[in-house]
Amino acid sequence: MAFYALIMAGGVGTRLWPLSRRDRPKQSLKLFGERTMFEIAVDRIAPVFQPEQIFVVTGAKHVASLATQLPELPAGNFVVEPQGRGTAPCIGLGAVHLHRQDPDAVMAVLTADHFIADVPLFRQVLTAASQVAAEGHLVTLGIKPSSPSTGFGYIKQGESLGTVEGFPVFRAERFTEKPSLETALRMVESGEYSWNSGMFVWRVDRILEEFERQMPEFYVQLAQVEATLGTPGYEATLQRVWPQVVKQTIDYGVMEGAGDVAVVPVDIGWSDVGSWASLCDLLPADADGNVVVGPHLGIDTRDTLVFGGKRLVATVGLEGMVIVDTEDAVLICAKEREQEVRTLVEELRARGDTDYL
């Protein structure tokens, strides 16, 4: 069975405002050097997948930018989603494109905006997971928890399904979405749970079977789209059908109700880079615990993130802060409240300040 990668690259990343915008989403940001998040995502799987085996699902306004970043990807491998409808429709649309090309394909569902520290181990686990998926299991990559985080979903490991290339494989017994701190503590202490990374590996025919069983209305819509693939009527059909598609995540839509899910827990140094504070754990800090990108002069400044551009950012007497300086907006907030950046974006949208979105 041929192995393909499907990279989801349609998110905006509102919690990384003001650097992340509608026309400059998270996957196009250079947060870790001179390569964008999207370029890094492709770099780390390149030895496993040739360019023709890598498909990307994104919005129409992002195709040109992503194609420019990685011109080696075939133009036909960019799957355009008319409107974002959540991860389930995104994956479904990519799946029918792959199914039409190779009905026996095994597909790895990945994202363009995650950070992975141990790239060699990640490549190894992808290869191992493809073998598990070839047997018909829906495979999810579980992340060994480093803390009792309440911001991630958790997967309980059930009976052992053996090992593949040295990686233990378990039946996924239960999914728990964003538990309370007390529950998360119990889960981590038990050693029986993994974080849900949102990365999956399965045969394309198996995921389409699950869409048909659990999301039958959506499956009918997918079938209408697939029937026109490669014909002049494809675009018109997609534009007609997609606005009617109900928004849904792959976790709620499929994974929680699937009967044959396997989890491969692995410690690969994973982060979803979901907020500014998460960068503080991924970028090097100075002796005072400050993480600085760009010109900075600090006096009595500790445990602070300064993400700037060309201008000098000067700070005095700050601790536990986030400062992000862009050409037209500056964000200043306490680290402990950086999750509320999303609320700022919602307020800008409500006020009609579209220039800053």
C-alpha cells in the first residue's frame, strides 16, 4: 500500500495575534528561524514522503503563498476548501482526492502548525503507524503528557496490541476532551493516558467507511464531490455542496464513536504552538528567563517574551509578560492571561476593525 501525507494548513491561529492574521496565518509565520511553520512541517516528513505523496488542504487565499514556499509540491496536490468547516470535513475532502488517485492508500493526517523536537523519532513512528493502519486500525499518535494540561484532549490506553518496530500499540479505550485540572492530574498519574496530538494514520477506505457510518449526511455530500473529481463540473459542485456541510471536528465526528482505534504513545517533544506562552517553552531563554526575538533592551526584566521586528523594544521592571511588536499593532499582556488574546481578536471583529485582522 502506498503511503501519503495529508497536511491541514487552513487555520488562522488567533491566539498568536497580532503576528498571525487572516492573510498571514500561523503556518506561514517564521517562529523558529528562517523557515515557515509550513516549510518545517514538510521538511520533517520529506524523507518518508516524496513531493508527489504530500497533499495539502487549505483555503483558496492561502494556496499561492504555500505553493511559493514549496514549489516542489505538485500544483494538483493542493486541495482547496471553499470555507473552513472543521477538521472532519477538511480530512474528508482530502480523503476523497486521495481515494480517487489510490483507493488502497494509507494516509497520515498531519498539521502545518505543530512543533516537533525529535524529528527522527517522529519519522520512525509514522512508518510504524502506517503498518498498524494497513491492518485496518484507525491510528492516533498519542503524546506522553509532560504536565496535567487542561487544554488538550486525552486518550486512555486499553489492551495491548503488541509492538511495531519497537513502538507499543494499544487499543484506544476512551477519549476525554479538555478535562478539569483534578481529572487531568489523575490521568497523568495513572500512566494510562496520552495527549491527543490531532495526528492520525489510516487507510483512506477505512476513514471513508467511518464517515459513511457516523456522519452519513456528510458522506453523501463527499460522494457528490468525489463523483465530479477530474471533470469540468468539480468546482461548481464543490462550491454548491460545501456551504451546506455542517461544521465538525474529527474527534467528535469520528474518533469518539469509532470501534477500532489504536493509539501509539510516543515522546517526540510535541507542541501545538497554540499561544505566545507556548513559545517560551520552545525558544531559548536568557539568564533572566526572557525569550527575545528581535532588538531588545531590558532593565530588571524577567520571565518575559519579547517578539519584535525591526524596532527596538525597551522594557523596565517587567516580569511574566508577553510583548509582540508588529508594523501596525502591539500586544502587551500578562503571561497568565495570554489565552485571552483570542478574546481581543473577537472584539476587533465585533468592532469591524478588519484592518487588524
